Amino acid sequence: MGAFEYKALDAGGKETRGVLEGDNSRQVRQLLRDKGCIPLFVEEVQQKEAKKSQQIRFFSGVSATDLSLLTRQLATLVKSGLPIEEALSAVSQQTEKPRLKSMMMGVRSRVLEGRSLAMALADYPHIFSELFCSTVEAGEQSGHINVVLDRLSDYTESRQQLQQKLMLALLYPVLISLVAVAVVVLMLAFVVPQVVEMFNHIDQELPALTQGLIAVSDFVSGFGIYVMFAIVAAVIIFTYALRNDKIKYIYHRFLLRIPFISKLVRGLNTARFARTFSILVASGVPVLEAMRISAQVLVNLPMRQAVRDAAKKVREGEAVNKALQANGFFPPMIVYLIASGEASGKLEEMLERAADSQEREMETLLSALMGLFEPLMILFMGGTVLMIVLAIMLPILDMNQLVK
């Protein structure tokens, strides 16, 4: 039995949409006809989601907010003693988004067929990550699925909050930068040419600053549109080039060599790794498997490869902290906490502390950056306007002196 999305016309000729369970599309069409509806479109949810997974990732997944809310609802229902299939049905009815509703019904259909919840979720890999499915599988095997789902809901919520903080932190400087650049370009392209036109009939030599301003203004007016297209083309080419793993690896390695950017990249990836590793170990996933899955959540490819190499060393009998320390990517604080966790037998607790510590450090760093950005941008804009005003006023002052 599977879940099928449908579009049909009811007896009054009104178009309706929904989800029905059935063995195949033919049975679903017959069910619609029995209700007096004319089926227009019937497609299995899993097949539809499989098509979406082949599209650009931005359009194929669901938002972190939706995933966080869905996981929390499922964890609450299961913790209250409701069977999995009934909890999935309740969550599908609770959500107001048609896609999430049909997807949860699809997961429920797989569970009713006899599959485990982890296997049912794995049918939607573009929505439920390997971390999500492996953690659920560990919870089902240990018999503590309610505890595991509760941890997963905490994890998805913390990830969603961190993403929101990053987006809000980046949104302001990006908007300010775009506005500042746009104002300067507009002044150079339209305002400055009209102001300096009065200097064309002056026989005396213009100051160097004024000549430079006129040259920049002429360039922006004549070639600004081409420069803009060139920048857009360069961004598109660079984005496509990053799809190549070798080029992407070189670029990520370059980021790790830039003094300040390196600290930011290492910190964000370390926090993500520690948080993921913590929840997997706490859920009962073996350490080697937890390291392999945790490596997948690292965005930076050299750091991801470093964790994979560390996992190989751990398989050979080396301690986790020594294996991670060898690559030099992870901060000493994190390594020491992991070493303490291994020595005391409380690895998941130490990993959680490491993740909390690293996330707080990144939040402090981002807050400091935002505090510095605003005055720096004001200084940049003020300096730019000052240079333009001086370039315009110097010839006028020279003319007044000649008149005197």
C-alpha cells in the first residue's frame, strides 16, 4: 500500500486535491469514482518526491523550520504512547502544507507495509538525512525511539536556530553593502557627470583628484553595465565550477588558509560536527558509524576528509581525540573535551559541551563582526562622499582664487 496525491473534480465540478492510500493508482482512481469524483491526476507520493530529489537542492528539500516542527510533533506524540503509524497520521493532519501532508502519509503507508520507521524515512533522502535515519534506526533497535526522537527534535531546533542567527547576521551587512555600492555607482554614473560638466569650458588644468573622479565617472557611465554583466557571469561560472569536487576541494582548502575566514570556517564546521557526533553517540550508534555520518555534515571538504581519515585510524585502534588532533583542523578545546569524554566514559556528554562551547564562540565572533561592520561601512561611505565633494569643490575654489 502506498500514498497517492490526486487532483479530481467533485460532483459540483469543483477541483479538489488530497492524498489517498491504495495499492496502486488504478485503485485510487476507482476510490475517487466511488465518491462521485472525476480523477484528473493521480501520482504516488514517493515517485513525486523522487523526481524532486533530482532537481536543484534548494527546491527539492523542506525548510529547517518545517523539519524542526515536524520532528517535535512526532516526538511528542510517540512519547505520549501513540503508535508510530497513528502518530504519523496525526502529524500529517496537523500540518497545513500539502507537500508535508502527503509526504507523512507516504511514510505512514510504508510503516503499515511492515517497514521500520527508519526505512520509511530513507525513501525521502533529500528531506531526511542519513543522520536522521541512522539515529531513528538506532532508537528502534534499542527500544527507545521516543527518547531518540526527542533528541532529534532538539537537534533540528538548535540547527534551525543557528541557521536563523547566521542568516540574520549576514542579511544586514549584505543589504547595507548593496545599498552603499548602488548609491556610489548612481552618483558616479548620473550625478557627477552633470556637476563636472561646468568644468569643460575652463582653460586651467583641473586638480588630479577631479581628473580621477571624471575618469572613474566616465568609465562607470560607459562600461558599468558591461562590468555588472561580467560580475554576474563570473559568479555563475564560479558556482558551476564548484560542482567539480577537485575545484571545490582546492577552494575550501584556500579558505582554511585565510587568517580570519579560516577561524570562522573551522568554528562553524566544528560545531556542526560535534553536535552531530554527540546525538549519534547518545542514541547508541557505534562510534565508527557515528564518525562516518558526522563527516557528511561537514561543508568544508578538507575537514570532511580529515574526519574520514580519523575514522580509519580509530578503526585501527587509535583514540578518537588523537585521531582528530593529528589533522590540526579542530580546536584544542574540542580535542581535550573529547579526550576527557573517552577517559570518563561520557563521550556524548563531552561532545555536547564541545558543541555548546563552539556555537557560543561563533555567536560571539559574529556579534563582534556585526558590531564592527556598521561603523566601518559608515566610514567607507563618508570617505567616498568626501572624496567626491572635494573633487568637485577644488576646481571651484581655484576659480574663486583666480577671480580675486
